[in-house]
Amino acid sequence: MSVALAAAPAPFLEEIACYGCGGRRGRPFIQAQDDLTGKPGTFQFVTCDACGLTYQNPRVSLEHIKDFYDEEYIAHRKTNWGILNQAFDRAMNQLDAAKDGLVSRYVSLDRTSEAVYVARGVDSPYFGVLYDIYHSAVEGEDIEAELTNAGSIIKYVQLADAPGRGEPGTGDLDWPATLAVLRGSGYDGPIGLEYYPQAASEESVRYIRDVAAQA
Ligand SMILES: [Zn+2]
């Protein structure tokens, strides 16, 4: 006898092992809400008993994470609430000003080499540099020189073309050359595609995968 099994729906939250050591025991660190999406829900962060890493657990499962990046996500939000727009914009500007007030109490680092310098000083496996090819290009940096200097301190890379911050191919960057430089630097981690799409996402993802495969 054969029985057709429907796939069980993925849980919204899933318990995970520590990213650092695989440990399963942790103590509560903080419970917090997500102010970027305004989605209801309280999320818990724990600190691993074995290695001290603090991370979200349980986390939102991969199947459900996209629910948080809809049009209500603050970076995607289009205000089209008629007469309420003004009030919304005023509130958001106040929030931005308050955040700027906090951030301006600290030193702002706008060169890759400065971030690399700090990360080397911290010298922790949990602290690295997010290298954003778009920002680096806009700042006029020499990408090859920055990647060579940074070495393995870079833990994550994001990209968009410049100018315009669209998908690769919409600006002036030479993507085969840039991704060859990235690969040559030894980086083999994930690349985040962080751009304002001007074509179907499937197309731009296919393009960047092809270029990356040949780099
Ligand atoms: Zn751990």
C-alpha cells in the first residue's frame, strides 16, 4: 500500500544549535520586537553556555523569513496613505533624527580600511567586516587594494552596481573583473544582492551567478 504524504507546513519558529560551537544550551539574553517591519511578535536572543555567542533562538524559519521583507519593511515602504502621509513622514523623520543623534555620539568609519583596522583590533571570530562593493565604489576606493588589505577579515559581501544602485549591468562597474578580484582575494562566503531591481530578479540573479561562476 502506498500513501501520498503531504509535506508538513514549516514551523514559523525553529530551534537551532549555536552557530559558533553547535551547542544546544543557552541562557536568555533579550526579548525584543522587530522595529524594521512593525510585525507583531517578540523574538528571543540567547547566549550560548559553551562559547558565549549571542544569537536569535528560536529563529524564523527560512520558509517564513520572506514574510518580513514585504512592502511594509521600512526600506521598501511606499507611503501612499493620502492625508496620513505627512504625519507618517514627520514621525519617520523624527525617528531618523533620534537615531542620527545616537550614532553621532560615536566615530563614523567610512573607509573599508578603517573598518578592517577596527575588526583586527577586536580580534574575535564573531566580529568581521561586511564589505559592500557598491559603497566601496561610490567612495572611490580601489576594490582590489581594499580586498587585498582586508584578507580574511571580510565575512560577508554585498553588491549593487554604481551609480544608481541597480542590479549588475545597470551601472559602470565591470562585473567580470570585480568578481574575479573578489575571488582572487580568497573570499568564498555568501554574496548578498542588495539593489533596486530594474529587471526581473530571476534575470539579474542568473546574470550574477553566471559571472560569478566564470570569475
Ligand atoms: Zn556556542
